[in-house]
Amino acid sequence: MSRVSVIIVNYNGLGLIRDCLKALELQRFKNFKVVMVDNGSQDGSLLDIRRFLEESPIGSSVKLVPFERNLGFAEGNVEGLKHADGDYIALLNNDAAPDKNWLGELVMAMDSDLNVGICASKLIIYESDIIDSAGDGFSTSLKGFKRGEGEASSLFNRVEYVFGACAGAAIYRRKMIEEISFLDEDFFLIHEDTDFNFRAQLYGWKVLYVPTAMVQHKVRSSIGHMSDTEVYYALRNSELVRIKNVPLALFISCFPEFIMGMVTEFIYFAIKHKRLTSYFKAKIDAIRMLRAMLKKRKMNLPGAKVNTERLRELMTPVFERNYLRKRLKKFFFG
């Protein structure tokens, strides 16, 4: 048994996956195995992976799990977990290349506190000095967001507790997964980590941001920035997170910010970026999934160990100066 199982989900990652695997090959922390899930790639990347593993010194430590169809990020990782035996489960995007100290820094952080269920990495946009994610937050408009997005990579250098982690490069305690379950396959991709982060917080697990666990990230290289796929799943899944996880008292206390966020979201996506069809399809499909999400809600909330006041303390107020500044910048220039 290895201490860490690293799960990578690949989908048409030719030109990406080799950099990811080479970065794992160079990790200073060696007590890990890799589960590589291929989601029915049609671009030759599966063959490229096989060739790399034949040549690589970590090839014998990689279990390749190919599928004939695209399961999505969430279900792909769920399938990967079935083949993972580590005490810690690390997730890594196929378009991410971690620093050589990445895994060791995450393991050391997890070992330091048994109450930590998740450790977040510092993701930097590939070949830039701009942060993609310094852990994840959750605002009082009831929506997840990337901390530090768009800021200089020299910032956000303090180890601190945060609301969540970007699943593109994070580590999870198996004990926590066994308690709260893993990623929800119904999300397919985008905000599956927000849902997971929220469940972790509901059950009292801590999330620690580890700035020394650094990763280069080729952001949205698989689905494209502001593509119909990205817009649809981002908008649909943000609703699913709320339905599944947000306690009624918290929803009521955040209602004004929630309404403001919904109006802003409509203007930004449906009007500014002309994604009216994707917008309404996402919201209609979220309504269609209401019964299934409410059923999961009944399973989630009764076991919650954290009260509404504590959750509110962990959230970012929409009128907090830095948050509001970044939201306005993204709204007008994004």
C-alpha cells in the first residue's frame, strides 16, 4: 500500500498529459502510485500515455483504467478511487504540472493535523506569474470561487484555513472520503469540488491552503474558456450545490446577496457573453434534477456537525473590498 494515490482523469489530453506525468516522475516524495483514468480519448493521447509508461521509471506504479466513453471529471475520479489504495487521495488535472515538491508539501501538511481533511495547492496559470487558484472560497451570494484568481503569484503565501480546494490539484484524507462520500457523478464537471468542499465543511473537516505546493495549470485547456460546455455546467452545477448543501437558515440570511448574484449572473452570461441558450438550459436542467438533489440533501444535512453561524464565518461577504473589486473587474473586463 502506498501513502498516496494520485488520480488523473484524461480526456483528449494529447500535448498535455506528458508534461503532467513528467512532473510526477520528478516528485521528491516517492511513496505514491498513480491511477490514470482515460475517458474514451479520441486524439491519440491514450496511446501516448502507454508509450510514456513503457519508458518511464514510474511506469510500474501507474495503473491505467481506460473507458470507452467520457465519464466526466467527477465520475472519472470516482472510478479511479476504486483502484486507489492510498491513505491520502490526490487529484491532479491532466493539464497541470506540479512542482517537484508538490506532493511532499501536501503530505507534510496533512500529517500535521488529523482534523485536516483537504489540502489545497497554489495553482499558477502556465508560463505566467498569475494565480489561477489559491484555494477556493464560497461567497454570501452562495457561489464558489477561486481565491486569488488573477492576482500576482508572489501573493497568497500564507498557510491558512480556507473554505475549499480546487480539485485540479488537491489532496484528501481517505477517512474523510469514507465519512462524507466522494465527488458527485451527477455534476460531470465544474463545481464538483465546490460540492465536495461544502460537505467537508458541514461535517467539520478543516481545509488547509498550502502555498508551497505549487502547480502550473493550463487553465481550461480541455473545454475552452467561456465555451458553451463551461457556461452550461458552471451555471447548472452552482444551483445543484445550493440545493444539496445550503441549510435553510443560511439561505435566508444570504437571500439579498443571492438575488443580487443571480441578476448579475444573468447579465454577465446571458446578455454580455450572449449565452442565453446555455443559461436557460442550465437552469431548466437544474430544476429537472431537483428531486434527485433534494434526496441527496436529506442524506447530507442531518449529519452536519457545523451550525449556520460557523458556515457564515467561513464564507466571503460579497461586499468585502477585495472580493468586490475582483468581481467588478471580471464583470466589466472578463
